[in-house]
Amino acid sequence: MSPASFLATSSPPQDPSQLFPAILPALLILAGIVIVAWIILVIVRRSMQRGDSGLEDSFSLEQLRRMHREGKLDDEEFEQARNVILGHFAPGKSDTQQAGSEDESNSDMPAS
């Protein structure tokens, strides 16, 4: 007898005292699935919080300073690397600044 045909032919117990033993196996399976999922979640969260951020392969600011002192990096390379690590980028001229500087350079020319 297949499970589908068993479910189709079986009827719920009429006596309320028989209901709990009838659903107990399904409740135990569901509880087991929840417990296993919780354990997996805890393991994954702990492994992520352990510091597996991948920063071991990258440079720290102290390593950059040491390389600069040792002469392995010149001033420009050090500044560029430091700005990347700190998340700062050299400010460039915005479009409004460039437009203003063009107007100023044209003001030196005599008006025609």
C-alpha cells in the first residue's frame, strides 16, 4: 500500500484520546527537522563570526607603514594604498569647479 493511498483511506480517529498517538510520529519528525536546522544555523553563524573576513590576505595600515619606512613603497604609492584601505579617495574637481575655473581663465582675455 502506497503512502498516498494510505492517507486517502485512513480517517482521523474519532476518539480524542487516539488523536495524539496518531500525530506523534509527524510531530517528532518535525521537531527533529527544526533541531537539526537550528544546529546548522548556529554552526554557520559561529564560523562567520570567528573572523573569517578574508583580511588575512590583504595589507594592514601598519604593514603599509613598515613597507614605506623600508623604502619598498614611495610616497605616492603609500598614499594611494592608505587611501584605499581607509576608504578615502583623492577629491577630484567636480563639474561645477571645472566650469568655474574655465570662466575665470576666460575673464583674463579682453572682451570682444
